Amino acid sequence: MSENTSSIISKVWSFANVLRDDGVSYGDYLEQLTYLIFLKMADELFKKPYHKNLPIPKEYSWESLKSKRGAELESHYVKTLRELGNQRGMLGQILTKSQNKIQDPAKLYRLIDMIDKENWAMMGADIKGQIYEGLLEKNAEDTKTGAGQYFTPRPLIKAMVECIRPEPMKTIADPACGTGGFFLAGYDFITNNYPLDREQKEFLKFKTFYGNEIVANTRRLCLMNMFLHNIGDIDKGAPISSTDSLVADTGQRYDYVMTNPPFGKKSSMTFTNEEGKQEKEDLTYERQDIWATTSNKQLNFVQHIYTMLKTTGKAAVVVPDNVLFEGGAGETVRKKLLHNTELHTILRLPTGIFYKPGVKSNVIFFDNRPASKAPWTKEVWIYDFRTNVHFTLKKNPLKFEDLQDFIRCYNPENRHERKETWSEDNPEGRWRKFTYDEIMARDKTSLDIFWLKDKSLADLDNLPDPDTIASEIVENLEAGLESFREIMELLNNK
């Protein structure tokens, strides 16, 4: 990282801390930073050497913001956001329903002045990306806002992309794209591994990535994150829909789907009852194209992702444990997935890597196939990265290097040539395969399979650090509370 990059990042962070003293959260700060950097870049792209024809009236330009102070600046900023939110392209997408959260006009002017001193359009996408990704991660750490559920750890995303190995001129979709982490990792993988000609670069920028994000503020951050990483353009927008992806099959089919759908088993919508109180209603999506009708959001996402894939499409999906063992609709979905696709790999993830605790999760990898009477899955390879593995968000965070052994075992160059690390002679091996018949013989066709012994149960001298034990206790308590909440909701709805 260059000295200039470090200097910019330092300025951005220092101002975040100043605003926190005024009660402005990282999320609110990030939003305001998004609006203002976008407006500054629009101003730069309007001038030499770019000369882009942008739909920004002169009275709401960057220069108009710079020329005002005090209460006049605050009222003009509010009006600017409102008016530009009605414009076309990415400008309107990012600024739609935007609000000013910085009530002190002096601090607002200081933020405008700080942004004005940098030439953002000339800055490399990697530098802008470092700044913005850093802010997104910091925002995810703020547990009170719940922003962490929209931020998947970047080392995990990178490992998933390394296994899928997306190619140029192919499409990548994420039906719950959050802040766009899978898109950025896919973009980086393609640009770093292939020499692209002009047509391929154009396709990568405008026709590769498609997503859905129903939370307006998160969608805004995703659009800005993509724009700063050179995906889409200021006057053309990016194909990130605000609709609920689970409602219907759009008919579009993609080469790759990589996603981490939101945690929580139930799909629900909030409404106000006759007494004026807020209530939640479970959503069950009535679709003819899915295998099982259920209110379990995770199972609905797995089914929907299958419908999104081309016949040759590949998927990598983060799912909680219940998707692997739950009966009823869960068993139906697993059987269909094993038959209709090649469900070839499961990565059991450790606890302590997500910003929202209490969920034990996995990554399932499956390749779509044409219709067939015989099941496509012949064997499922499982990598246990959970047993005797301990991470914490602060002291021992997950790093990309920690997933290198899994990537080697996965063998992305040719996954049909794999070798188990587990054997009778090596019972501690983490990489093991199970045949289709073995899985079908299991109760409820459960894919929740593990074989390693927990060392901490057998060897008291081998216990993890106290902070790791404490974090795992919190994880388990959170998971228990979540289950109790679901039971209470069921009882209240009867």
C-alpha cells in the first residue's frame, strides 16, 4: 500500500471517529461518504478528459455544495439528495430515498472538503476498493446495527471463488448479494487469471454480474462498492434488483451462482395490525417450479438457486446446518439435489468467523446437469474445517491462508482427481468421501456428517484459549436463543 493510499484511508477513518462522537454510526457515515464520493466522482467525470454527459443539473452539482456553509449547506444538501435520487442510471439508484444523517453543518462541510481534496476518478480501483471495503468491514463489526449479516468474510468468499474458477464471458449471479463481496472476488479472479481482450473487458464490466438485495441501504452500498471497483458505470447503472429474489423465477439462467443468503430460518414480512402494533407474518412462497413448499428461507434459497442455473451452471452456497439435516421439506430438497445435480463437495465451516453469531454453517458446491433417470451425484466429498478449529473475529480472525488446505483438497484444476486425507490409519484426516448409497441410507438423507473427535473433550490440557471458549459459549447461547424465538413465534401464531 502506497503512502498516499495510507494517508487517504487514515483521513477517512479519523473522520468516522469524529462523527461517532456525535452519535453518527459507521453505517450512517458510510452512507454519507457514499453519496458525497459519488457526487465528487460525477463532477470529475463531467470534466476533462472524460466529458461524460451526466444528468446532474448545475444547481445540484458538486460545486454548488462546496460554495455553501452552515444551515444553507445543510438544507441544500438535503434538497440535492432528494432531487438527484429521481435521476436515471446509477446516480438515481445510489441516491434514491437518501437522507442526510450529519446534523452539524460544520462537520458536513469538513467531510465535503476532505473528499474534495482527492481526485477519486484518477485513483486506482484497488485503492478506492481498499478504502470502501475497509469501511464495510468496520460497519459489519457494529453488532447493534446488524450490518454483519450482509457482510461475508472476504477470505471465505475468495476461497469459494478459487474453487469455482469463473471464466470470462460467463455470468455470475447472487440472489442475496449484500455488499457485493462475491462480485468483487469474481471480478478479481477473472482479471488476475485471464488476459482479456476488449470484448471480454466490456462483458465483464456490464454483462457479467446480476444480483438481488431487498434492503435499500445495503443495495446502495453494493452498487457503490461495484462502481468503485470498476463494475458498471455512472451513467448506465448496474443490474442489482431491489425485488425479493424468492418470489418468482425470472426465467434468466446463469453460469455461476455464488451466495451467502441471510441467516435465519424463517422468511417473514413485517406489517402493522389493526391496533397499530408491528407484527411478523411467515412467508411461504407458492411456486410451481420448486420441489417443496416451505417457510424455511434457507431451503427456499437452495431451491431457487437450482432454478437459476444453466444446465452447465455451478453453484457455491453458504447454508446453516439445518439445511443438511432437517426432515420434511429439507429431506425432499436434499434428495432432489443429489439426484438432479452433482452435489460433490461440502465444507463444514468453523464458528467465530461471521459477524452474526449463533449459526453453524457450511458451503455446499453443486453442478447442474440435464434431466436424467439416474442420480447425478455419485459421491460427496466433505472437508471438516470445524472440529478442533477455533477462530475469533478480533484476536484470531479467519485468513485466506487458513483455507489453503481445503482448496488443495478440492483440486479446482480437476476435481475428479481427488485423494482422501482420512483413512483407518489416519482417523484425523479432514477430507473424506461418502458414496451416494451411503448417504441415501442415512436417516432423513442427512448430509450433516462428521467423524473427527473433539480433542478438548478428551484432553483437558489441550483446551482452546479462554477468549475462544467464551466466544463459542456465546455462539451456542445465540443459537439456542434463536431456536427459542422460533418456538415462541410458532406458539404465538397458533
